[in-house]
Amino acid sequence: MAKELPTETIELIAQRFRAMGEPMRLRILMALRAGELSVTELVEQQETSQANISKHLQVLTACGLLTRRKQGLNVLYAIADPGIFSMCDTVCGSIKKHLDAQAKALG
């Protein structure tokens, strides 16, 4: 990343981090990792209300992490930027190392 980024770019980056900072949104992103899903499928998988899923999908779509398309009466969502998963994998790997070190220190 460049040393100095334009303010607008920094705001967009912060918006994505804020969007990903909510557990339900992370669960939605992980569910979509395998491929596109309808709102109904996401509601069933996440065991929450349609209104709750729709609210989170709107945030994730607005910041460019998801795409949506209509197919008949359904709206299907998919990952717009698969690069988010390399970041997630990095964070998950870092957390696992931290937890392993804690477990070793306590054991």
C-alpha cells in the first residue's frame, strides 16, 4: 500500500473494515464463500430473520463486498471481491497462533 492514500480511499477502506466488523456480516461472507445464495437460503443457514439478513446484505453490498442479481422472485447474493478471503485467512491464522500460544502457556 502506498505511504499516503487520498482521504477518500482511506474512507472506503474504513467503510469495508466497519462492514466486516459485525459478526453476522462475517457469517454471511463465509456462507457466500462457497457460492451465491438467495436471501431465503441465508435466513435458513443463519437462523435469523429476513429483515436482519436484508439489513446486513444492504451494508455489504453498499461497500462493494457483495453483488446482487434478481432471478425470478429471488435475489441472489455473491462475493464481489474474493480478495477479502485472503485478508480473513490472514486474520484467522494470526488469531489461531495467538490462541495456540495462550494454550501452550497455560498448559
